Amino acid sequence: MRTKKSCDSCLMPFNKDLGKRESDIYCSFCFKNGEFLYKGDSLKEFKQLCYQGMKERNINKYVSKLYCFMIGFAPRWKKHNDRV
């Protein structure tokens, strides 16, 4: 069995997650208390929230934009219609 190395929702590498993870497949920013923190189903909105979070953590804006683009390929979002 292969160990997951990144979140199935936002693709953040688990070794960068400084919070306490409650799930084997989701990071502490996406999943807490047995549920997703983002309750909506809009990929575009989720990407905007992720971008804001990265901006608050002073992550380079170009790196943040690339990471947010990649979120559309995460298992949680793969089948959404608004993958842009």
C-alpha cells in the first residue's frame, strides 16, 4: 500500500502541514472535526480561499497561482465542471 503524500482536496504536501491532521488523505486546512472546512462545491471559490490563505502566509503570488491552478487536478475536484 502506498502512503499518501499530499492532500486529496488542495494537494498540499503533508510535510508542509503544520497542523494536526485528522485524516489520512486530507490536510488540517481542509478537514477538521470530521468534515470539510469548505462546505461549498465551487472549485473556483475554493481556489480563491486557498489563494487568500497562501497570501496571508506570504507565499510568492506566482507560486500561489500555480498551486491554485493545480487544485483542479486533486481527487476531490477532478469531476467538477468548473475546473478552470
